[in-house]
Amino acid sequence: MMDINLLSAFLMGLAGGVHCIGMCGGIATAFTFAIPKEAFNTPYILAYNIGRISSYTAVGALTGYLGAITSTAITTNFPILTLISAVFLVLLALYISDWYKGLSILEKAGSRFFKKIQPFAKRFLPFKHPGSALAYGMVWGFLPCGLVYTALTWSLASGSALNGALFMLMFGLGTFPALIASSVGASFLIPFLQHKITRQVIAISLIFFAIILIFPVIKGIT
């Protein structure tokens, strides 16, 4: 089951590539102007994305740990966290396929927190070295995003800090293709990720994974 969860995490990130371009793509493109003119862009682009994924992984470890504690504290055998994860996965599938945008409510709520830490990112501009881009990416890893929040509900139900971290790492790697393509101008990849059929096929796959996740729960009830 963990293998399926990690695969679904990667698909979450991959399927959300279009959404990432909308939310972060402009940032990824704009920060190239903060790179020293004489410098080679690639180390800075990679550092930014590594920083962003590092934040995902760290928060995933935290939520995985908190989920493990919560599961221990809950006296019922009913897998509440698993059920929540499945529901959010379906909501995400609806969100990235443009069938239902309910997760935008979470993004609006998260924007309040992000506004408080966003000014901190400005301290690293302009970039003096790739380390500055790394720190900049770590801050922007907290950008309010329904996609990230959904992934975190899965890390919450992962059972441990390690599993939560691995889940968010795979999620972050899934977002890599779209944002790298946006940063380096690889326009051939973006239309593929933006295509309606691509998004809907992966959305259906995510719903399938949600069914696999929730099936043992339903079977236990019946």
C-alpha cells in the first residue's frame, strides 16, 4: 500500500503541474531576473526547486509525526485519517480536472499565513549564489496551495514522520517537470501537462487510488 501511496503522491505533483505553473510558474520565471547576469541559470533553478521540495518534505515529516500521535490517541479503530485522505484525494482530482474548485477555499485560508512569511523571502534577492535561491525556494514552499494541502492530508495518515516525509518528497518530485519547464522555457512540455485529456486521465487515476485507499474501510464497515 505504501508503494501505491508514493505513486499517487508523484501523480498528485505531476497532475498539478498546470496548477503549479499558474501559482509558482510566474515566480520561477521572475526569479531568473534575480540571478547574476554572468551566472549560469541551471544551478539557481535547481536550488530554488530543491528548496521548495525540502519545505514540502520537512512539513510532511511533521504532519506524519502528528498523524502518528493522533492515531495512537484515538481510541476507536475506525481509520479516520485514512478516510480524510481519501476524501481530499477525490477533491484534488476534481480540482485539477476543473470539475470542482472547492479546494480554493483552503488556498484563501492559507494565504493569511503566507503573507506573514513572504517578506522574509525578499532578504535573499537578488541572488548572490545558489544558496540564496535555495533559501528563497524554501520560503516559497509555503505558498498556499490546495494541491499541497491535499498531499499533506495523506502524509498525516501515513503513520510516521518518515512515511510523511517520503510522501511529500515524491509529491515534490512530481511537480518538478512543469516548474523546470517553465523556468527553462521548455514549452514543449507545458502544453502536454495543460491538455485537458492529460489532466482528466490523471484525475481519474487519483480517484482510483482513493477507492483503493478507502475500500478496506468500507469493507470493514460492511
